[in-house]
Amino acid sequence: MTQLSSNDYNLLLDFVGKLHVFRSRSTLRAWLLDDALPRLVPSDWLSYNEVDLLNPHNTIAVLKPESDLFFQRLFPRFKELAHQHPLIVRQMESVDFPVHKISDFLTGKAYHKLELYREVYQPMGVEYQMAATIRISPNQITAFALSRHAPDYTERDRTVLELLRPHLVVAFNNLDLLQSQRALLDGTELAMKELSSATLMVDAQGLILYHTGPGRQWIGAGSPGRLPAPIAHWLNALCTNGNREVLRWNSGGGDILIRAVPTSSPERHLLVLSKRNNSSRNGAAAGVAGLSRREQEVARWIREGKTNGQIAVIMGISPRTVQKHIENIFEKLGVDSRVAVATRLQD
């Protein structure tokens, strides 16, 4: 590996220090192409590429500086001819993610004979290219490509990218995990909202550390987000004597049932809140008489206007099972429509 200068190492340290502050792939990608990579390895063009060799129409590219010539005329051919690219071919064959230049594998004369060069790179003026791969999967490759008209990239440039590449891999993998966690939390919050539930994570002093759903509003938590004194006293008693009784809290619009769930940390407590609406509970009870517990639950979701598919997701059962419950509800209540079921529950 080529020895770098002290200035090079300072640039690399600054790069790594900023790399993990981004919270989305798009903002990280923009910073890399617009600012970070041009300062580290000056180039005429920089691009982020997700190449799909099996389904070329799925291939995407982000090019800086932007070029109408490339995206309007050349990119369609690039997607069709990507399988000719010497770096893509060799990186797909390797279990490692090496940093390579086109000139590592082809002479200038051989490169100029490629259809890819004549129809894509020559009109752009790309004579030299170096790529850092950050992900490889069957038939797909994700990489940053640096391109120049002249001169070719040096071993110093290669070393810089080789030192950066592991950090890029970690950063993009972390953002993928973050996106998955956000999607899971969003789905959890949606399900809890549908079920009129919420959670509060609190510390030993009753400070709310995290919440999902409208839990803070239900209990009337004040600023900066502390439990009301009666709930805090109840929680403290639970922690002292180990009693796991449920606290019933009146919010004005209905009762809130609060349960404390043990966590792995003695300094943190998870409270699960479930709302019971007083105005609809009594009227609905007579309407669902004779139905099983599951049928009553399905009937309540019908009253809320949910589709079979939505009810299936909320209750964790199949749409076919939902339909069977609805058939039983129709028979037991002597009705033949969802509107009639909703009406019976409101009588």
C-alpha cells in the first residue's frame, strides 16, 4: 500500500468523523459525491451506481456533475452494456470488494474496442476510471465510480479509496438497518394506534424517555414529559413490592388501563397503555351479545369501518378466517350486511 502524506491522513480522519452523522442514504450519497470524494480524489465525474445485470432496467445511477447528455442519451446504453465493463465483470467474480482501475485489466487499445466505450464513455470523454465496491449480491453490484479524461488514477488515489471503502460499507449497512428499524417502529405504532394502545418508557424518576402513540396525551404528561404524581407513586410501589396490578386512569374521554412490563434494566420501566372508550362500550355490549370473544372483536372493527384485510393485519389472522367470523356474526345477529352489524353495535 502506498505511503500517504500527513495531509492525506488528516483528510481521511475528517471524512470518517463526518461519515456516520447522516440518517438517510440520499443525504450521505449527496455529501460523498458533492463534497467528500472530490476533495479526496479529484475527478471529472463521480457516480453512485446500483447495477443489475439480470434486470438492466432496474439499474440506477447518480452522476455528479449532472449531465443531460448522459441521462438522456447514454444511460440507456450503459444499462444494456454494463456486462462489458471490466471492473463489473471482475468484481462480480470476487468475494472481496477490491478497488480497481480499468487500466488494471485492459490496455487503452483494448478499452477503446469495447462497445461500452464507443457508445457511452467516449462521448463523455471518460478515458480512466476507478471504482470502490460497497456491496455485491447475485447479479447486482453497488459501487462508487470515479472518472477522468486524464491522467489515470495513481496508487495514492487507490490507497485512499481502499482505506475509505470499509467505512463506506459500514455506513451504508447501518443506514439500511436504521431504515428497517424505522419501518418496524412505524408498523408497530400503526398497529398500536388501531388497537387504541400506546407505550411509555420511563426512568426511575418518572421522566418519559420514549413513547409510541398518544400515551403522553392520554395521561396528561407535563413538560418536560414526566409521569403525573399518582402514576409515578403507583409505579414506585410496584418496583418496591413487586405487585403487578393494573392501574385504571381516567383521562376524561375514557379509562386508561396501565400495565408495567419488566425490562432488562432496573433503571427503566415500560408502561403499556390501553384505552377503553366509555361512550361506546356500554352500547356495544348489548349489540354483541351471543358472539364469541373473537367475533365481538371482528364486529367492533367492522363498526370502525375496517376492511377484511385490515382486520386480518390488526388481529394477526388470515383474511379467510376474518370472513368466516363475519359469516358467523351475520348468522348470530340475523343481519346480512356490514352496515347492519355496525348499526347493531351502536343501538
